[in-house]
Amino acid sequence: MKLKSKILLFLAAIFLLFSMIVWLYSMLLSERTNEEWGKIYVKSQINFDKSRALLPIMREITVIKQMSREHALIQMALNDENATLREKGLEVLERYRLKFQDKSYFAAFLKSQNYYYNNSTNDYAQNRLAYKLSKENKEHRWFYDAILLGDEYQININRDTMLGVTKVWINLLLKDNNNQTIGIIGTGFDLKKFLKESVDLKQEGIYNVFINKSMSIQLERDSELIDYSSLSVPYEKHKTLSLIIKNDEEIQKIKEEMLKLEHLDKENSISTLWIEYKGKKQLLSMIYLKELGWYGITIINAKKLILLNNFSVFLVFCIAFLIALVVISIIYNRLLLNPITRLKKIMREVEHGKYEQHIPIIGSGEIAELSKQFKSMLEFVIRNNSELESKIEERTAILKESQQEISSILENVDAFIHIKDVNCKYTYANKNVIHFLGLPLDEILTKDDTAFFDENTANMIRKNDLHVIEKGIKVEVEETITNPLNNETKVFLSIRTPLFRKDGSVYAICTTSSDITQRKLAEKKIHDLASYDTLTQLPNRRLLMERLEQAMTLSYRNKFYGAVMFLDLDNFKPLNDTYGHDRGDNLLVEVAARISSCLRDIDTVSRYGGDEFVVLLCELSLEKDEASKSARVVAEKIRVSLEKPFILNVLSENEEKRIEHKITASIGVTLFMDNDVTIENVLKSADIAMYKAKESGRNTIHFSS
């Protein structure tokens, strides 16, 4: 009989004896012990499930309550059209955002209907006003329903289609000093993460679910069963516990137990009942989470409540195994260990290179067969060892040739290529990089960019490198770098590629940079030709229209008045007719300079065509009268500046001489702030006002009515 058969027969005898002992022992204590254990287990499990769901939510609610008492936030909710109050309120929101677990917040205000939002990656830093709330928009119904409900806070799971995120939202009513509701503030949990931490901790034989008072499913490991937007959808569309427990009678019993728990004064009271779940008899335990208005339900397989059998099996198994171990160890030494030890000794000698030795047949049965197979394997190794060494030498030579080819390509490609380790230190640089830095290769390797560039440039390069190392993604970015040799500034298009180990971690990055300086200069030249007047270098009509559109949008949003001036030069044509267009062009250049000197940096002067100029004044005042006064001051400053004589060099009778030429300007002015007025209407109004200035005797200023 083989060794395997002997061991199997022996273990079978031990198993029979072991089974008889377990059966006798379990008959004596099973009934009473299992009953007491069931009560303890159910209470422990339901409280454990409660803590998983409740603690992280209550922590966030505490932080939100602290935020709701911030005076600046209350003032912002009452008047977020005021820029100062809005900025102070946003500072509070940003400060508390970093305290929230999800690093995100939202704030919706009843008066302005504005919805502010920012997330953990600060994507909304430039525009935290996410959107406007509307009663007509069914997606915004949650806001008005939550205020109508009047609960201090609510927990709601839904998808914000405006922002494209699905979260566990914590809503808190924001109230003013008179205890009047003025908005809703709060934060959100990442749904997948929260489900994983609360109901997706898989425990064999245990199922968890959380429902609200209407039995709508709030948390379940299968996200398809969760009742999203339970504050805003009709009841008949809710996803309730009946999707999980199909029996109507059992659902009715659960409803009755829910009412009992809700009206009990005793905290942490637990209700239990037996139900049929997934075709098996299981124990349902339930606890009322007063803080959330939810019920935590845990369904436990009846087998999980049987303690005695498991304990008895464990205890008897330990005793039986100890006895069996002593017996088996004696047999094991005699039948297996001694022969295997001899064979292992021979294997160790082979491992140290002693291939040429006699290998006897050791032991009997499978051990003897094993020693025969080892002997055959050793003979095979000896035969193939020389062949393997030959192949290694051949492939090593091929690998060296490939490395030389790759190195030749990298050295001759028209790009700047280098490799850095995860500490941003150079480990390779091709000849273009070496030439750019002006140093030999050995003085570049093992150093970072602080050794070659100024602090700002080195920090910029390091930031881009670390982004690739930390994220493990390929990144393409434009970089402006000054050559340390000649201080020549160049623009590079750099492609950074992470290099990965087999385990997926990044061990280095390879950067390929192309010099795009000439391309960027050409693009700038094309842009300037398209947007600026070639004679005066002032913005042309196209660029003026863009800036006027932006100014009108900002004016309407911030309620600041702006102004447009239409200027037409008086007495310009005689200069052209007498001395030619070149002298006229010289005068137009000087006119552009004088007008520009009268304006602020935020204002714009444009050559509109011929001897016509348009001036755009931004952010004059919140009051129309003050804005009108400010515009008149600027217009008068321009008018006075242009009526001063111009000294020009002209050619007369083949002789160059200096002449004095006087011009004036007729200026039409119009104010704007109303969003209903078009750009064309504003320019037309200023143009009409300019013609009225001409009709009034020229060299005057006329405001449109």
C-alpha cells in the first residue's frame, strides 16, 4: 500500500472518532448557549452597523452647524449681490471646505436663488457660483421641498445633474438672527466610498440596509437599489424595502416595529423578528437612528447565531489534533521525513554546483519515484547547461547592439531628451540637452534643475515633473525656459512620459522637448495683425468689439456704469490735401498717443477708421450721475489734449521744414449698463452724439440722452 493510502485511512479513522465526540458534546449544551449567544450577537451587530453609518455623518453635521453660525455666511445669504459680503462669505465656505471629509461644500440661498459649490480639487475656485435655482426645474425641487419640510437637517442621496456628481448630501437649514430660514448649506460624501464603509463590509451570513420612515432605501451595497432624490420624487416612484423583502405580511410587521421603536423613550432599543429571506429563515434586527430619521436593518442567517457547534468543534478539534499530531509525527518521521532529508541534502549539493555525483534511489513508494525523477532532471540540466550559456552570450551581444542603436537614435533626433528619477535628478541626457546646458554629461547626471536654472524656472520644471510622477500619466505642456549660457529665452513643447516597474509604480520619467519658439513668435505676429491697427498699434475694430462685449457683460453683472466715446477729428482733411497722407499718418500716430495718455490701464482706445477713434471706459461708478461726471472729465481731458498744436516735419518745394497744425475733436459720449442694449446700439448712440457735437460748432462734447 502506498504512503498516500496509509495516511488517508489513518485520517479517516481519526475523523470518525472526532465526529462522535463533537456530536455527544453539542447535544448537552447547544440549546441554552445558542439562545444567550443569539441575543448578544444581534445587539452587538446592530450597534456596529449603526456606528458605521452614523458616526461619519454626525461628525460632518457638527462641522456644518459650526459653519451655520458664522456671521459672514449669514450676511452673504441675505445679500450675496454685495461683492464684499459675498467674498467674506466665500472665505468662510473655503475655510470649512478643508474641514469636511469630502473637502467639498455647497450653499444655496433662498433670496438670490444662487447655488455655490466647490470640490476637493478646487475646480470651482474661479467660479464658485455653480448655477441658479429655479422652482420650474424639477432637478432643483429638493431645495424647496427641504425648506418646506422644516427639519433642521436632512440626509439625501441624489445626483446633481448640473454638477455631474452623485453623493450622500447632508442638508442643514441656514437661519438668520430671527430664526428665519434663509438657505441650505452642507457637504457631501462620495457615495461609493460611503457605501463601502457603511454597508459594503461583506460579512458572511449578514446583510445590512438603511431605510427612512417611508421605507425608502437610503443605503444598500447595490447602488441600483438606493432611492435617490427621496426628498424630491413622488412616493410611488420610491425604491422601498419591498424590493428586498417580497412578503407583504412581513413588510407590514416591519412597519409596526418601526412605529414602536420611533415612540420608545429608551435609546438604542432593538426590535427583532424572524422572516423568510432568500428562501431561508433569518433573523431581522432593527434600530431607530433618531439623529438621521433612519432605521438600520440587519438580517442575519440563523446559522450565524449557532455558537456552540463552532466552539465545540474548535475545542475538540484542538485536543484531537494534538493527539493526532503526536501520532502522525512519529509515522511522518519514519515514512517521509528521513528519506526527504537525505534527498534534500543531495539537492543542496547540486544547488552549489556539484552536478557530477551518484544519486541513489532513496526511500520507497512515492519518495523513491521522486528520487528517480530528480536524477533524470539533473541529467537533463547538465545536458542543457552548456546550450543555455551559449544562448545567453548570443542574446547579450544582440542586446548590446540594440542599446547602441537606441542610443544613436536618441543622440541624433532633433529634440531635447532626458530621463530623471523620482527625485527629479538626471539619469540620462542626449547631446541637445548637454549643448543647451553647456556642461559635460558627468556634471549633469545625479543633479536636479536647481543646479542649472534660476529658482522660479527650477520650481516650475519640478512641479511638472512631480505631477507626472505622482499621477502616473503622460502630460504635454508648454514651458518657457531661459538658456543659462546666453540668457536667451525659448519656448519648449515638453512631453513627459512615466516609466513603470512591473508592479505598476513609477521609477522615472522621460521628457522629450521640442523648441517651438519661432512658432510661438509667428502665432503672436498673426494675432497682432488680426487685432491691432498697423499704423497706430491701437486695437482695431474687431478687438474693440470683443472688449466692448466683455465690458458690457461685466457692467451688467457688477452694476457699474461704463461709457463709449466716438471721436472725429476736425480740420484733419486739409493736412492730407496739402502735405499728403504721410503727414496725416504722422498726425494720427501722435493723436493715438495723446488719447492713450488720458486713459487708465483698464480703458481702451481704438482706431475705428480714417480719422475716427472710439474710447471705451470701464467701471466708472454704481451711480449714473457719478459715471456721467467721470466720463465728462475724461472726454474734456482728451479734447484739451488734442486742441494743442501738432508740430510736424513736412517736405515743401524739395525742402524739409517744421509746421504747426491745429486740429480739434468732436466727441460723442453714451453710458451703458442695461443688458438689453446691444453693442450696435451703444456705438450708434455714441456716433449720433458725435454728429450733434459737430453740429454744435465742433471741438465740443455731447452726451446722448
